[in-house]
Amino acid sequence: MFALSDGTTSLYFSGGGGVIGGHAHESVRQASGAFIKAGNDFLQHLKPCESYPLPAIGQANFYALTDAGILTAGAIEDDLGHARSFLSPLFYAGQEMITQLRLISQNGD
């Protein structure tokens, strides 16, 4: 999942393919904006990083591109989904962005 403050929003699948061009849809722009806002709310909890490994099975990693560099945090997906992680609000905002991207993809937009 990829979102920039200019509205650029995309979803890439590990097996190839994805959904690009989300910025052309108001529902995606709104969800992306909410995701970025949630990310900004958590910046003080993220740590600088220089490598970007794929998450382990059952894990989710978040990366934020900032003026100060790339920051990261991760958590167990089950904890994120059941609001047991401080990052759960960011996870939920990301899930809404994925939902909106999938909806435009299914509608052929």
C-alpha cells in the first residue's frame, strides 16, 4: 500500500499486479488523507530505519517517508485488528484505504 500527501494512492500485491490511479477517485483520496493523518499522529512512535524487509507472516510493517528520513514500526496483525496495539488506528485507516482501492478496481474505474 502506498499513499502520498498529493493524493497518489496505490496498492501492490506481492504476487504481482495491483491497483494504481486511486487519486482520480474522491473516495480513495479521502481514505488516503485519513491514512496519512493517522500516520502523522503516530510519527513520534516510529523509529528511523535504513532497510525495508517484508514483514513476517502475521506481522504488519508501516513505513513513513518524512523530511527527516524513513521511519518504521510494526505489530502483530491480530493485535492490530483487535485494537490491542497502539498502531491499531493506523491499521484501520489503512484497511479503509485498501477497501476503497478495491472498490474502484472491482467497478472497473
